[in-house]
Amino acid sequence: MLTSLSDPSPTLYAVLAILAAILGGLWVRSRSRGDLIRFAIGLAALVIVFLIDRFVESPREQASRKIEEIAKATQEKKWDEMFKHFSPSFKYKTLGSVEIDRKAIEGPIRLVEGQTDFKGIAVWDLHRADFRPIDDKNISIGFRAQVRDMPVSQSWIIATFTKDPDGEWRMSGFTRYDFAKQDRSAPIGIPGID
């Protein structure tokens, strides 16, 4: 399915709504059968795009949903729920250029389970401007994140998602940047991992 239909831009909705309104106005003015058919086609196009958008999840929407589910799982300390959104091909590249796979990163992350002051990760600013298709099986999406109740931990994250063989998009890696500096050329590490 075309992403432009499963994740239409507000501009597409505006164009279709304006077109339907113009065609409706022409029909109201003329009351001719031809104008009624044109109005019905314009309205049907708007409804079809809405239904596809509503019921078909685009790669961007799936990645955004999974990022939010990962954040929720950290808040509830449900690590298995979190890791089900990590691809088997997941790799985290440390500042020292060492690649850590999914199994190796699970240990340090699970260490926070016993910390009563850890309230999970909050994420926001997931929107289409920070979404980039890389190829047919890889996408990236940027968003803000921070450890809850710790504003100094606010970061900008660029997450990469891979379409796994089962058709699901899962996180295959991420890079953390200092949000305050807005410098995306200088990644920062993760305490306890880097």
C-alpha cells in the first residue's frame, strides 16, 4: 500500500476536502446529475483516503506506536514488553565504536529494575518531519526522550527501524544526541553502557 495513502499528509486531506467542497458547491448551484456524480466521486475519494489512513498502519505510524510502547514498558518496568519491539538484528554502537547486540544490551537495561527512583522513559515530538525512509526495509525517526522526573536527561534520539521477516517494523538501533546543543553530528553515550 502506498504510504501516501496509509499516512497521508494534512495537505492531501486539505486538497481533497477543498475539491469536494468545490464540487459540492457546483452541484448545489446547478443540481445537475453530472455535477452530483463529480461531487460523489470527490467525496468518495476523501472518505477512501480517510478509511485507509484510519485502518492501515504506515511504517512511520508503526514506528511511532512502538516507540511509545517501549517508553510505556520502561515506566512499568516490563522489560519483555520493551524488548519485543527490538529487532533480532538490533545493534547499539557505543561512542568507542563497539557494537553491542540485543542480548548484550538487555543486562545493563534490566539493572534499573531494582532502582525505585527510576520512573521510566518519556518520549514526545514524534512527527512526520523527523521521519526518513532509508530503503524498503529500513526507516529512521527522530524524537525527544528523557528519564521521567529528570529534565537534565533530555535527549534527541534517532532510532532506526528494520522490517523483520514477519513484516513487523522493529527497532534495530538508535543514536542519542544532546538536545540542548541540537548538534546531530556529535552523539552522546548512555550511562552504564558507553
